[in-house]
Amino acid sequence: MTRFVYVPGENAPVGVAGFHGPPDEAGMVEVGYRIDPKQRRKGYARQALETLLAVARAHPDVRVVRATISPDNVASRSLVKGYGFEDVGEQWDDEDGLEIIFEVGVDAGPPTSGAR
């Protein structure tokens, strides 16, 4: 369920983004995105997150969108907070280590003007 992130004018994908799976029984989907380090700070993660949120909001079974982020990934934590995600706990991932769990309801609406 992961797709390449393509940008006009670039000869190769700038990253990947997608959902970790279909909505669970509570209507939660988890999003994930990763932008090539050489392509960061250009708004590509923001575009990927906006696209994922739009897809989630259009799906009738989705109620909540989740993102799990490493505590030291300040840029990604700031990005999701700008879209209304709230810190709801933490978890240990065998591959990525400690992660903070962020969630937002699909009815949260568009980001505030400070998100851009």
C-alpha cells in the first residue's frame, strides 16, 4: 500500500508514502511517508501527508488517521501537529525503536494557517 512520491521535474522518486493497511475494526488507518534526505525541506512530506489525509477522509470506513514517529524526528512531529494530530501515547517498534503515536479524526478539517 506504499507508493512512490514523484514530483514534476525530478527524474526519480523523491520518497515513498502510503498506508500501513486497510482500516481496522475501529476505522483507524496508519499513514507513513519517507522522503529522500537529499530532497527534504522542499515540502514533499507535506504534500504526501495532505494526499494521504484526503484519501483517508474520502474513505467511508475511516474514522481516525494515525502516524507513528520517532521522538527525535522533530520535523515530522511538527508536520503532523500542524494538521491536528495529537500525541496519544507511545509504542516500541522492533524495527524503528521508540515511536510517539499521533492521531487525528477525519472530521478534524483542514490545517490551520500556521500549518503551512
